[in-house]
Amino acid sequence: MSDFEPKVVAFVCNWCTYAGADLTGTSRLKYASNVKIIRFPCTGRIDFMLLLKAFANGADGIIVSGCHPNDCHYTSGNFHAKRRWIMFKELMDFMGIDMNRVTFSWVSAAEGAKWAEVVNETVTRIREMGPYVSYKELVNKTIEEEVKNE
Amino acid sequence: METTRKLIRKHSLELLYKKLSASNKVYAPVTATDKQVEYKYNPPFSDVTFDHIRSTLSVKNLVFPKVENLFIFSNSKTESSITDVNLNLLPNVVLWGSHPCDNAAFDILRSIFCWDINDEFFSKRLEKVTVIGLACHTSDDYCFCTSTGNAPNSVKGSDILLSKLSGGDYIAEFITAKGSSILASSPELFENETEEKAVIAVVNTKFSHEQVTEKLQTAFEHPFWVENSLRCIGCGACTYVCPTCACFDIQDETKGKEGRRYRSWDSCGFGLFTLHTSGHNPRHVQSQRWRQRIMHKFSYMPDRNESLGCVGCGRCSSACPVDMNISEQLEALQNI
Amino acid sequence: MSENIYKPYLMEIDNIIEETPDVRTFRLKFKNLEEAENFSFKAGQFGEYSVFGEGESTFCVASSPTRKGYIECTFRKAGRVTNALANLEIGDTVGFRGPYGNTFPIEEWEGKNLLYIAGGIALPPMRCVIWNTIDLREKYKDITILYGARTVNDLVYKHELDEWKNRPDIKLITTVDPGGQTPDWKGEIGFVPTVLEKVSPSSDNTIAILCGPPVMIKFTMPVLKKLGFQDKDIFTTLENRMKCGFGKCGRCNVGKVFVCKDGPVFSYEQILELPEEY
Amino acid sequence: MNNLISRAKELLESKTVNVVIGYEAGPTGLARPAFITDSAKADKLIYDERCVQNLAVYLTKAEVKNFGKMAIVARLPVMRSIMMLISEQQVIGDNLIILGISEDNSLLDIASISVMQGYIDKCDLGNPSKDREILAELNKMTPEEKFSWWQNQFSKCIKCYACRQACPMCYCIRCTVEVNQPQWIPVQANAHGNTEWHILRAMHLAGRCISCGECGRACPVGIPCHLLTMQLADQVWNYFHVHAGTSDKMNSVLSTYEPNDKESFII
Amino acid sequence: MARIGVFVCHCGENISATVDCGKVAETIGKLKHVVLSTEYKYMCSDPGQTLIKEAIKEHNLTGVVVSACSPRMHEPTFRKACAEGGLNPYLCEMANLREHCSWVHEKNELTTEKAIDIVRTQVEKVKLNSALQPIKVPVTKTAMVIGGGIAGIQAALDIANTGHKVVMIERSPSIGGHMSQLSETFPTLDCSQCILTPRMVEVAQHPNITLYTYAEVESVEGFIGNFTVKVRKKAKSLDEKLCTGCGLCTTKCPQKKIPNEFEQGMGMRPAIYIPFPQAVPNRPVIDREHCTYYIKGKCKICEIVCPTKAIRFDQPDEIIELQIGAIVAATGFDIKHADFFPEYGYGRYKDIIDGLQFERLASASGPTSGVIKRPSDGQIPKNIVFIACAGSRDPAKGIAYCSKICCMYTAKHAMLYKHKVHEGKAHVFYMDIRSGGKNYDEFVRRAIEEDHVNYIRGRVSTIYERNGKLIVKGVDTLLSSMPVEIEADMVVLATAGVANSGAEELAQKLHISYDSHKFFAEAHPKLKPVETNTAGIFLAGACQNPKDIPDSVSQASGSAVKVAALFSQNELTREPLVAVVNRMGPPLHSTCVGCFLCQAVCPYQAIEREDIKTRDGKVLKSLAKINEGLCQGCGTCVALCRSKSIDLHGYSNNQVYAEVVALLNEY
């Protein structure tokens, strides 16, 4: 697995983490290129199903990041998101779906360096964990079985 | 045609099972940990149950899987190409120990899938199936096979029908050429029939399906439907466990450039089933959907497909979370 | 040909007309010439059109069987498949299964007057039979087309409406709902039933073919009856949700009638016998 | 039971209600939901341990709503469901008469929603004890064990949606599984589609599940899917100290927040 | 007919140094629906933008992806360019190849691959974009100012002077607020009333201002530009048109022992009263709670003496409905009163007073005509102690914040005292001296150095009476916490400034948020200090947090400009990136089930209830409906909606889903 390069999707809010990641760029800080960002207006907009869709489409890891509590551009979106993630994480843990593959973080528009850290730490962790075989199998194995007609 | 009847000892049955397992996939019922009876491929003989009344699901998935690929496609910038599923690669399957009601369902399914044009996904699968049925020696209140023209020891749909003898051995009745070929290939396992009688469950007739069909001709607007379906919660349990329900959906699924078109089980119990894009729904309330299910099986199918759409297995009633008992309702319908 | 009855023909989009912002007409040509040779259909039949990866959608063949070498379909962006279809370009590939269903009994109509009444997006299922009878013009007597839409913008086949308007052997009446007209609108203003009553075509030796939204049908039927049309001389098409197209998937039935097999064309006489499930 | 029958008769005869939703015994001896519109038929009503279905599911069903004023036989889970349905504006409390049934199967005097609230407040609102035991067992497993345990369960799922239909809180006109733009949940009943369906269902009931267990009981293939929502109900209590269905004015946990909600995993 | 054009920018070498732009353009060109995929050195330059505009026309593009820098930088630029090229600007998306790719990664194949993934994702998204039109909201050009203190007065005058109508609501009988109670103001020591009363009069006489005193906001509905406000005009028991303000009634009223609010309870007033001589309007009201007639049913002396027969005992409260375009909340603050400081014996000892009471004592128009007399016996205190931070910055008392004005007014009080009682001694206990502000610190230094006020850094632990003196015990933390004991004749507490009574209720009526101290919350602590979270409602003065006069006035002018800016347009134009509720066909077929959980998550009260009714008014169904005027497009409701009946323009479910799929799959 030494040459395994994980695919990591980042779901970030426009006002804090996206801007923070812009600052990482402006500051020319380097981080792993495995992470690709999808922009949302607010963490409150991020549907938990999208995380599953990312795994189903082959992501090995996920980062979800937005404004620090109290800093939400829309006042409360991140607070709602927080409750949503608490519940989601508990459910995933209960079902044995590995939440160590998801990094939840608050990265503000000023924390360009933190963004680089979050990315690098996540990529290193996922690289060690290897590809997310069990979720991929969930999607692929069943199709193969159906092709074989049971 | 006069059928051959042979005796097969319990231990020979095991030998037969093992022999068949070596060259086929054998699909046989086992009792799962949670008391549910489910069919599995090639389970150890010791796990196979001979005493179940009914499995949780029917065996229709052998010929009508819950998900089935219709073809594989591939998309490029402007082109698309289609690759067929090779149905010839389907394995031979021996369906072992299924009851006469489930076996009778194959003909009914054929009347749906092949009534007009031949659905080769269904028919090719059916060709590959050899049915070693097992006559019922027990039954329960949900059973009503005798009301639908079946019987606990009906040979309909079976290639071989086993019946349990009071001593624990079995009578094997060879009904079709497929069945006889098994006898021909393993004559050593069978003995001649004795005087011992088979134990056959008693299932009382609850209604006359002919009368029900007759009544339904004019019952479309009857208040019966609303009154008797108020407690129906609109799930698809009855249709999915049913051995003869064959409604399906067709969907696409892609991953990157590749994808497949498949069909999957669908249920007339769902509102979405008939919902138009405009939001209009011809069957917009549950009573209409419940009516559709009964009408389809007991009126439309006798009319269009020349077969009754029900084998009287009672699965839909036992699976129903709110006790929508179909034989009770049919009994009532007979008398409206 | 394969026995896979679910396998569509591969068709290439030969032309696209943007009828309204939401409505498109595609002209489709078979990619495989052999398939094109063996293909035939009749007025009133429908098919399953597909975008690979999105699924199938059901609509009528909108072109006339008298025009060989291609088929046309007209659809409105409404669901997943039609939205995907609307995104396609000339040269792209789509799937087509069909033709399915019964046909308009145009042979039986020979020697009669034809009155076509359509509302909104219901002209496409009728366009096929309209062109079919126009192309066999000498076999029919008067042909009258009454077409209404909510607004001028919602009228489809604008170029063909012009053509029909200018033909001496066709009487075309177009109308838009009150408020839906533009300053230079020259047609009628009013709902289809009202305009029908005003035009008051004779029912003598005439077949009426009626397609439109349920509310239009509901209010047009009494007018037709008043004009003296018999139930057996009024035809319409039913459109139920469909998947397979050949009477197996179980959803389009109205009572014991499969719309996909026994329809989509029904006489009003037949409709009256159906339970109200459409 | 006699109390229940006489009360039902009285309500129907006085035209206070048009229907009494309760239980009757079916031909196989099972209890099942019954809709009594005629006081002469009120004798059919039963109440005992066999009466398990959550009748609140009917309060949002179109054909039942048409009755207008109705009375409903309600044990604790049904009462809590009613609270949830009122708070989510699906049911108007004034149109409803609660025929409350206590833990020892006797008729309660529930004159109003606030009386019902008082009754609920006095009850044990946690998960049923038999489910608590299974939950504890499951929570002891390793993640891999949990995954395979649940995958084994989900492999049985046929997507009949009995779990959804039996749930009083799954009253949506359109379920997410019926949305195809985008196709959030794969339509087919395979490992992938089934897993995501059960995740979706549990998440949609997070903070809304009142632990009646009806989803698991309704499942024709025996998937204990109620454990998913019950686990979340436990967690809702742990994190937010809220029990669903305890007030008719409550906002759901996921549609509200406290600035100081505690979590330990966001960096 | 999706026809997408993709433009890959080199950004000089900023992108092309690490990303193989040629390869990106070539790979993306092979995607379905991409009809043009090209690269250019500087897309944001004029020639770059021209490239886009020409391509839109030439290729009849239905979508554009500019693969360049962050959309936070140039999205407006390229959207504008697209609009100029004839393409709806919302059909343009940007792929961030610079900040999120070339600048943060080394030059290698992986970086180029990532760039391709990023662009592909935006291509898939833009196919699902829809042409949006900016939202137009009509604007009613009448502002409402709630509160007639200095902040409200300033805001009202500034708005009125821009030519727009203003309605001012004041709940007490006169405008003027706390400033009218003050004696002199820091740091200039000019007379408060002298600078305030002309402005009060101006408000009353301004042709653009309608003043409602003795009135309160009853309810607020609607949204920016379109509020409907119901105002309760409390009965003054007086026909204001007839009353000349002669004041005869107030002198004849037999009930004279009512604590005077204006004098902070230091004086008395009758039941029919004008709050203070310079009140605007200068008309009395009857205090029905204390009036003998309302209590006992007889008296009516005022009616008898009134020369113009203006008294109306049976006058009811009146509710008026006003159409308002913008609201300025300027409801001010209050200070902590009795019982809050048991350790200081406030309430037990008459000679412990609060700052506002001292203002009245020092005021020439006050109960003592400006002579500093202590309340208990009217003696002039010779030794006076001022205690700053009484309550403020004391988390134990639940007030963690600094009340901001106390340091300054305490210095002023000490100074005024020294100016009036030359031989007296003034002591000030303080924690820190906060005197930031123009000439503020100089002012405090003056008190200490020129007026010899004794500043002691330390807290007072207790005050008790001994031999007619108030013994103030504290420590001097600058002198190694030496205990300090002062025998004072009078003690003045600079009590904490707190939210005004009724602030919470009003905030709820206005649907604006407020903090845990019930001060109104600004939309952003730095960048939107005047706005609230509800569009069209602004803040001025101490209702947001305690402020001094110049700060209140500045903020008032600030909010006035916000209102004027809003009123400068006939229609409000808003970004159309708002939520929408699915209305599949006729509303009856909407997939919304009406659970209204979305209402609870919306921070902007943008979700309304829409009842679908039959012709005879029976409600068939209730649906959520988004008020486009209020929605800010956060999308929290979208993620919450179980039936996916709400979607968000610009970040629709279809779009974000397509992005996830496109990011992870190659086509």
C-alpha cells in the first residue's frame, strides 16, 4: 500500500474555510494535492447524504469544515451543522462505518496555515488507513453479484 | 399422463441432495437464527428444513430477481454503446423443498412475463430451474391454497414432488422429463412405493375464487375497498413477499462512463408507482391501490392472462404489519 | 435482432427545434441502417426514449409514418430524463424502444371530415395523425384543427401552424387563453371549449380527435355532445405512467385495460366503460 | 376494556367524534387497527398486550383525515407520536380525543393535550428495556463487527418500506427515496441501496423517534431497524437532554441548537 | 442543449508554472457538452474577457467555466463579462486553479490531474445552473425610528433630511431620552439640555417626521422595504389638538406624590403631568395608574380647570397601522437599580445613589436646582465617594461586560462636585480607567490633577452607616492592597448599563436577535455593526450595548445612511441565490408536507406559511414559502428538509450532487 494515494473530498463553507483555503494559497503554503474542495454557502447547507455519496463514488476520506462557532456568516448555520454531525457520527459509529475517515474542523478565513495542517493531517491519516475498501465493496461487490445473476 | 412414484429414504434424500449440489446450485430453505425461513444456495443438508410452513420470501427471485441487469452501456462524448447480459451463462439451479403454492406461481409468472411477447430474462432463468417440490404436511390459518385451485400436494410447477410419509421417509413423484432425468441418473437412491401414506396438511376452502372473480366484475366502486383498507399503511411488504407479484421498475445507474439499466421489484402499494410527472396520480389514495392489488390478481389476470394471480400461500397476510388478511377479505368479497 | 425486449435502438439526434423554452422537438435517425429498414409504426403509437445513465421516458411518436427515415418526438422538460434529453445536442445518441400501443383507426375515417382539437403540450401526440391524414389528403374530406395554448409562447410547432394556416385545404383555428395574447396575435382569444362552441363545426360525418389536459377535456366534451358528436366518433389518447411499454410492469392499467397495449388511443365510447383511474 | 368500549360508544353516539381508532382482533387472533364509525360496532374494540401497532400513523393518512374529529386509543408511544405530530403541524390537537391507556391497560382520563403532557412527563421515556439490552450488546462490538452485523441485516432488506410506512413520523408526501433529481438513494434493494436507505431513515428520525419500535416490528424480513433510531434517541438524550414527543410545542433537535452544544470530534 | 465553454487561465505563470494548462484544456475538451476548451495567459484582462464574450456568441454557449483564481476574487468580473457577452451571468462558474491548486502544490502530474478534476467538477455543475434574474423588491420609502433618545433623534433627523418620511415612536410622553436627564456632558462640560432641546424641537417641527409619543410597537410583519407595523398609541386622555400646554391642570391635580421618573425618583409629580419643562411635545398625559379619577371614579379637577376642555377621560388606546420600508431600533438602555447591590446598602441608605440620580442633583433644572444636596437631609456632602464598575465587569453579578460610559461620567461627576463644593473631598474607587476617546483621557487627568479628585484603585467591599456617616471600606491595590476606609456623606454608584426594559419583547416583535444580556445583536461585530440579521432593520445607540453620546450619534448617522441608501432605489435588487420550495405543478401537488421545521432553522425568518385553500376558504394544505426578500441563501433549510422540497439556487441538490460525482469519477 506504499504507493496508495487517497482521494479526499472537502466540503467547506464559502465564508470561512473556502476563504481560509484561499489564504493558504496566497501564503504559498504547500499541502497534499489529494484533497479537492467543493464549495457550499454554509456548513448548514451540507447534506449528510453527500458524505455517503462521496464514499460511494470512491472517496477514501472526507473533510467537512466551516466557520468557528459564533462566526457563521449566517449566524447559526454552523450550529445546526454541528448538531447534524453529532447525530450523523453517532449513527455511523453504531453502524460500523468508519468516521476516522472524516475530519470535521472549523477553519476561519484567517487560518490558512490551519487549513494546510488539516489537509495534511487528514491525508497522512487516510494514507495509513488505506483505501476505504468496505464502502467501495458495498457499491461494487453487489453490482458484480447482480451481473453474475445471483 | 401417469406419473412415476418412488420411495426415497431420508438418508438417500441426503445423498441426492449432495449429488445435485455437486453439479448445480441448489436453492433450499433453512431456518435462520431469528426463526425466519429463508432460502440459501447450497446450504449444508443438515440445515435444510423440511418442516416449514412458509419461507419469509417466496422463491420468485430465482426467475425474477429483486434487481436484474437488462444491459450494460458505455457513454463517450457523443456515442453510447450497449452490451447485452449473457443469459446463457446462468447456472442450473435446483429449487429444493419448495411448497406446491410457490411452485404453482411459476406458471402464473410466465403468464405475466410471456403473455404477449417473450421476456427472455424470465424465461431463460425458468429454463434453468429444476423444481423438487415438497408437499405440505403442516399448515396454518393463513394458508388458503385450496381456495385458489391449488392443494398442499399439488404437482403444479414441480418437476419432482416429495411427500413426507408418516415414518419420515418420502415419496417422490416424477412429474416432468426434467424430474425423470434425475431418477434416471440416480436410480439407486429410489425404491418402490409402499403402502405407507403420505402426511398431507388439511387446508380448508375459504372461498370460491370463481365467485370472487364474478363479484369483482361489478365491485370497482363498492365502498368495501375504502372500509377494508383504512388500516393499510401502504408499504410494499405484501407484494414483495408474494410469489406472483411481478410489477417492476426500470432504472439506470452510472459510474463514470459505464452504467447499467436494470429492473427491480416495484409495488402497486406505493403512491409513486402511478404518479404522473405533473403531480396527478390516477391511484392517489391507498384504497385504490389495495383495490388494484386484489382486482389485478382476481379479476384482471383471470381475464387477460387466463390465470388467477394468487396461489393461496398466505404470505402477504402473514407479512402484513397491520394484519390485512387477504383470504378474509376475499371471503367477504364473495358475499358482497 | 436481439431478443432482449428492453434493449433500445441507438438513435442519433439529427435535428433539434426549440419549440418553447421548455419544449423541444428532436428528429432521430437510426444509427443502424438495417434497423431503420425494418422499422415501421403507425399514427398514435408511442415509444420509450432514453438517455443512457438517466433512464427512460414515454412519449408518442410525433412524426407521421408517411415521412420515412426518421422519427420525431416532442417533449417538455419535466423530470429527470426529459431534463437530460433537453441537454443533448445534434449528433448525440439516445435510445428508443418501440413502437408500442395501438393506433388511430385512420382507415376507418376515410371519406369523413376530421376535427382535431388539442390543448397545449397535447398537440404532439396528435401531430402524427394530423400529418398522416394531411399526407393522405385526398382520402379525407374537411380537415379542421383547433389548437389552443395558455399563451402565444406556449404554442408548439409554430412553423407548422403557419404552414397549415396557409393551406387552403386545412382549416386551422388557434387560440390562446385570455391574457396570453401578444399585441400582434391574430388568432382567437379564449379557452378551447368556448372557441369550439363559437366555431361550431358540424358533427355530420365527422370524427373528432381530442387531446389536452384533463380540465380541457372535461369542458370540451359537453360542447362536442351539444354539437351532436357520438361517443364512438370522438377519439383521444390516455397517458399513464409507464415503464415497460408492453403490459408487464404493471402500472399503466386502467381497470383491466393496459394503456400501453390496448391504448393509448381510445374512443370516447371505450373511455366511458373504463373505471376512473387515469 | 369495558370502559374503553363505553367511552367509545358515548363519543360516537354524541357525535363528538366521527371515528374511534382502536384495535380489534383479527381472524388469526392477532390484534389489528380498527376504525369504528358506528357505536353498535364499538364492542369489537379490544385492548391488551396484542395491541402493538402505533395508531398515530393513521392520523396523517388522507382517507382517515377525511373523518374530521376522531378519537384514538393511545398508549405512551402513541401519545408521544401525537405530541410530535402536533408540534410538526400535521395534526390539530383540537380535532383529537385521546383515549389514553396506561401501562396496566386501564383507561386514562386525558381531557386535553396538556393533561397528556402531564402524563407523559411522569413516564419512563427511555427505550424499552428489551431493546436497551440489545443496544448495549451492539455498542460493545468493534466497528468491524458492527459493520458486518448490520450488513448481514441489510442484506435481507427488500425495500418494501414497511419500516417507513409504519412510522407515524414518516408522514412526508414524498420521501427522499422517491426523489430522482438527484437519485439520492439507489432504487434497487442491494447492499448499497439498503445501507443508505437505513442511514437516511435513521437520520431523518434523529430527535424525532419516540422509541415505539414499530419500524422493526413491521419489517417482514425481521431487520431490527428500530435499533438505529433508538440508538439515536439515546444519543439525543445524552447530548441534548431531550426526549422527543414530550411537548406539543417542541422544536426538533436538528432544527434547533444551543451555542454551547458539546462535541469532541471537531478540530 | 448544453454547450459549455471552458477557459483555462495561466494567470501569467501563477497557474501555468505548476499546472499543465494545455493538458487541462485538452482533457476537459473531451467531456460531453464541452464545445470549447481553451487556454489564455490572463483571463481577467480585457482581451481575456473579450475572448469569453466572443466565444459565447460564436459557439452559442449555454455555460461558461473560467478556470483561474478564486471565485471570491473574480467571480463578479467574469459573471459581468458573460452578461456583456449575452449569457445570463449565473450560467458562469469559476474553477479555482490558483489558490486551491497551483499555489499550494508542487509541479507534477498529480497537480495537473487535480486541476482537471476541479475543472470537470465545475463543468458538471454549470450544466445544471439555471439562468437567474436578480430579485426585485419594492421599497416603501418611509422609515420608522423606535425610540426618541439622542440616537433616535439623530437617525430621524438625518433620514428626514435626505427627503424621506420618518415615523418616530417613543413610549414615554416626551422624546429626549436619558440625554435630557443629564446635567453636563463629558468631556466638554457643556449643558446637555442646551445641545439637545433644539434637536428635539427640530424633530417635532420637521415636515418629514411624524412623531408618536406615548406609543409602542405592537407588531411587525413583512420584510425589508415592506414592513407593516402596528403601533399602539396609548391613551393620553387628552385631545392634543385642543390642549395648549398651559400646564394649569398639572398644578391643580390633587394627586402630587408620584415619584417622578424624569427625576429618577428624586422628586414628585402629579397624575396629569408634563415629564419635564422642555418636553416635546409639551403636552400633559394622565397617568391612569395613579389618577384619582381612574382609581376612585371621581375627581376630574383637571377637566374642570382646563381652559380649552381638552381632557378626554374615555379616550381609548388607538392602534394604527403603518407601511414602513426600514426600521431603526434606538431604544436605548437603562441602568441597574435598587437591590442589585446589597453589599453597598443601596436602598437602605438614602445617601447612596446611582449615577443618573447624581445627574439630576447636578442639573440646574433638577430637584435641587443644581445644588448637590444629599437626599436624606438636604445637607451638602463634604466627603463624597464615587464607585466605578458597580456591577459592570463582574461575572459573579452576571454582567461580564464593561459599561463603557461609567469611567467618563464618574470623572465628570467628581469634577462637577468639586466645581460646586469647592471644599469638599471626592474619592473615586475604580478598577481600571477606560478613557479611550478624543480628549477623554485628558478629561480624567484634569479631574485628578486639577480638581484633585482622589482616585483609588480598588474595589469597595462594603458600605455601612456609622454615626450618620457612610463608612466605605475597600482596598487600595496600588498600595499593596492596603485597607482603605472612608467616612463619606454620600456615595454615588456608577451602576452597570443594561438593556432597556422590554428589549427582549421588542426584539421578538422585530425578529432580530439579541445577546444574552438582551442587547440587540448586530449582523456582524466588525463589518455590519449597524445592521441586524433581519434585512431592513438597523441599530442606533445604546440598545446594542452601552455607548456614550458621540458613539450613539455616529451610529445613528450610520444607520440613517443605510436607510437612505435603501431608499435611494425604487426597487431593491438582491442576489437571486435564494432558497425555493418545490411547487411541482399546482400547489396542491407540492411535495412540501408542511412540517415547518425549516422555519425553526432559518436565521432570517424568511420561511412563511402559505395556505392552499378551496374557493370557500377551507385550508387544504399548508406549505412553506420562501420570502425572497429575506432569504440570504445559507441553505440550512435545504439540508434539513426531509422530502427535499426546498432547494437553493446556485447550490441546488442536483448541482452539489453532480459536483461530488464529477470530482471523484473520470468521464
